[in-house]
Amino acid sequence: MKKLIVLAFLFCFSVNAYAQEPFPCDGSFYQVFGINGMSLAYNVETDISTVAPNNAGTSMNAFGYRVQDNLAYGIFTGTNELAQLGSDGTVNNLGVVTGLPLINYPAGAISDDGFLYVYRGTDPVFNMIFVIDIDAVSVVNVLNVPGPTFTTPDLTFNPIDNRFYAVAGGGAEVPDNNLIAIDRDTGVLEIVGPTNLADDTGFASMFSDDSGNVYGHDRDTGILYVFNTQTGQPTQIGQNIIQEEVMGGVDGFFCVANPGPIAKVVPTLSEWGLIAMVALLGVIGFIAIRRRTASAGA
């Protein structure tokens, strides 16, 4: 009987060790930060950041949001080990990623295929994006990006045009503070255009939504911008995400299945019908008033 109790306890412990609270696929901007791997959610409408109660106890980076299970995945800083993060701040170490070089990865994103793409941007792995099968904990492809070398502190995947976006920085061949786009299938790089922000700006948290909007968090000022994906120009939409001197390093992710906090609400078919009916009644009422006025004046 005691053995059964012990086994049951161990089983429960094992399940609880890996059980995590999924993220709600809402309009929140999520970040991991600091030497202890803490996490937060930022709400644009309220301009408030909320820190999760738990933390990993170690630094993490190169995160993305996987809509297949509503969990976030990244790399433990300075390792090639895969981290799994829940909305409650709990973290699982899923082990060494087979085929992933042992270097530091600051930039990462998960595309709609559910794979984690991570990037370093230094010799000897300039312009090489490693594609990780999260379930197999293994590199399954390397996306080679032809053209000029670039560095960036984060990537995000835009599901509308099938491209990764980043803001260049770090003294490579692509000039700092230019918005760049990389095709997920071909690796073709486009320099979209300059952000025209201060030279020391660092966008270590990039986000995309299901409407095709691309956002970036300036880690030096705490300001959140949305970028014009045709010109690179930023527009401020938020202010109070925690700054890097408080965070001690930061990375961001967003649920790309969500239309985003600035998406225009499109009426449903039934709502269009209601709108048309109200408009028609307004026209009929206007005609009736005109006729009544004309009759009174006759």
C-alpha cells in the first residue's frame, strides 16, 4: 500500500512539474526579462504591465508564441537548451536542441508552422536562422539569408506576408535602425527603410498580429511602436512597458492568431444587414419628411 502511495505521489509530482497555464490568445504583448527569467504581460488599452508571480531562476531569450498549444518557447541564455514558458511564469527545460550550435541566441520567433526560428548574427553563423522542431527538440533546417550581414536583438513573424521582421542593430553591413524583412521560405532579405529613431535604440522585443501589424518595444525608453511595413516608419502606441535597466535584458512575443489591439473591427454579415436596414429606414424617413413638407407648402 505504501508503494502505491509513493508511486501516486511521484506521478502527481511529475505531472505538476510539467503542467503549465496556457497564454490567452488576446491582445497582450508578452515579454521575458531579467537574470531570473521573469515574464510580464502589457496591455495597450490600460498602458499597464503585469508581472507573472513565478520565474525560471535563469535568463532566457529568443522567444516565440506557439498557437498550437498557447505556450511560449525560447532558449536559455548561453545554452542550446529549449525553454517552455506558461502564462503563470512556470518554465520547463525541454533539453538540448539537437543540431543547435552552443552560442547565445538573442533573436527568435515562431511562425504559423509551429517551428521556432532562432538567430545569433555573429561569426561564424552570420545570416543563418536555425529552424527548431519544438516537439522533436531538434534543428530540422537552416534558413540561409543571402545578401549583406545583419544583426538584430529580436525577430517576429508576420502571418500576412510570410516574412520575419526585425530592426537591424549591432554594426553589421545592414545599417543600424533599419526595419528589415526576411522571407520565411526563400530567405530573401529586404531593407524596408530607416526608423529614423536614435542611434542607440534597441528593439529587443518584436511582435506581429493576425492583421499584419508589426510592433517593436524600445528597450531603452520603454516605448511601444507600430511600424509601417512599407517604409519602416514607427508610430508610438504605448509607453509603460518596463525599461531594460529595470529588466536586465528582454525579449518579446505575441499571439499571431489575434487580430491585435489596433485592428479595425469589421462588421459581420448580420451587422452589415442591420446597418443597411437603418440606412434604408433613414432614407425612407427623409423622403417622407420631404413629401410632407412639400404638401404643407402647396
